[in-house]
Amino acid sequence: MVPPPQKDPARRTSYGSIFGRIVLVLLLIVVVAAAAWGLGALNRRDAAPLGPPPFLVPIQEVEPGAAAPGSAAAPGNTATADTNPLGEWATRVASKTDIPLRAVHAYAAADLAMQREAPACRISWATLAGIGRVESRHGNINGSRLQDNGLPTRPIIGIPLDGSPGLRAIRDTDGGRLDGDTTWDRAVGPMQFIPGTWNRWAKRAAGDGQPADPQNIDDAALTAARYLCGGGARDLGTGQGWWAAVMAYNNSVQYGQSVFSGADAYARASVAP
């Protein structure tokens, strides 16, 4: 009688070894996954709250001249505190809009100054904030930050206006005094003035007899307001007047729409309960 075939013991050992390795790998995957889930749960439990979302500005494609931004909350009393003359009003607006408190103060102070100097202009701090947002993120561009004295931690100076694609060619007009460039003019400060425009409209906000400084947010905001008002010739409370002023600042529809969007969003946030 022929004995029945015998299974190869070497093959049995090989199959058993492979099966054992598969089981071991699956166990390792389960252990690693469980550990990762536990660590993630611990992190989620112990993580600090993320805080409120950033202030969003929806882009509004408004036709030039069609409308002015909405009405903003009027600035508060300027005689309430030494370190923050606009007091609780500025703090509340800053918390609602994500505009740095120091910049809110500058925009509002310029608004109040123009109410005395050219009341028919009807410029709003929200329009100045809309420009500050586009030009330099309220003085916070390229890692800079506004300090309590109104100056950025590093000077804000734009690219040379040398006629490159998309740029005007403006030869140096101030010997590099404001922008450090003796060949081409550059826009300077948180409101991005070219030296020629600055020299025509500049005014010192502090009234201390010192020359106006385009890097100082107070001087820059007040000078921007005076330039936009055009010597009192414009009424920024109307769509035509507002757009004429902003397009004089930068003759670009896209720019005007960006400023409008920011100004309108800030105005609406300031009057919201």
C-alpha cells in the first residue's frame, strides 16, 4: 500500500511564519492608531481656544460713482483719556473690526479734525481705514507693527516708481529725503504717499511745531483726509464725490472697489449691536 503523501514540514513552517507576521503587523497598526487617537484627544482637550475668526471684508464690485460706503459710527469724545483720547469708542471699534487700536485712533482723530477744517467734505474714519487696509494693512505690512508713538517698527517704503509694467515712472522729487531713493520716487508710510503729494498736503496732527512725518500714522491719516477732501472741494458723502476722491488717490477701479469694500465693512461693523 502506498503511504499517503506527507505535507512538506518546511512549507508548513513558512506559512505559519507569514501568518504570524501579518497578525503582528495588524496588531501594531491597531496599537499605533489607538495611541494617535489618544494623543489627539488629549491635545484637543488641552488646546487653548482659537478665539474669534478674523474680520472678513467681502469684495463689492461697485460701479464708480454709484454709491458711497455706509455710514459709520461717529467717533467718541476726544477728551476722555491721555493714552487713548477716543476712549471706549476706539476700543470697541478695534475689537469689532480687527483694526489695530492705534490706527483706529489715528483715523478717527483725522475724521474729527476734518469736521472742524472742512465739514462739507464729510469724510469718514471708515474711508481712511479702507485706504489704510489696502495700502499697508494699517501699518502692519512686511512684519512691521504700529507703536504707541504712531510710528511703525520699521519704515514702510514702497517699490521704486520706475515705469516697470503697471507702475508710473516718477523721477526723484525730494532728493531721497523721505524715501531714501535719489533716482526714483517711492510711496512712503502707512498711507503710502509719494513725496510730491506729501509735500503739498502734509500736516502735523500733534500741532507741536514739528514737521509732519509720513511714517507717523496720525500725520499720514490727517494728510490723507486733507488730500481726499481736496481743500474742501469734494463731498465724500455722495457716490460721485467719494469715488472722485479715492480715484485721485489711486486711479484704479479695482483699487476703489477694494477701498469701498473695506470702508463699508468697517462702517457696518461699527454700528452693529
